[in-house]
Amino acid sequence: MHQIVEAIVEQLTTLPGSKVTLRLEIDAEVPSGLDRAKVRTLIENANTLGFSERSVE
């Protein structure tokens, strides 16, 4: 992520009048599933990091 910010985002934000939006989507498959404690930890971490959408299915 740091390299993306340096190489792309910082270059775009220096342009007059520019508006930059960065989105991150995470898809993961866990064949054995997740226990309640892991789901709770993932959602708490997403909240702490400021994710706008948080769901574990």
C-alpha cells in the first residue's frame, strides 16, 4: 500500500483541483470457516481501521 500511495496517489494529489479516492476490497476464502472469536476480531479491527463496510460471511 505504501508503494501505491507514493507512486500513484501522491502524484495525483499534487495536480491542481484533483480529487483522489482510494478503495480497498478484501475477499478471502477460508475452507474450514471462522470461529466466533476470529469473526469478532476481524470486525473490531475493521472498525478500528475505519473501514466503511464490514462484513464476514
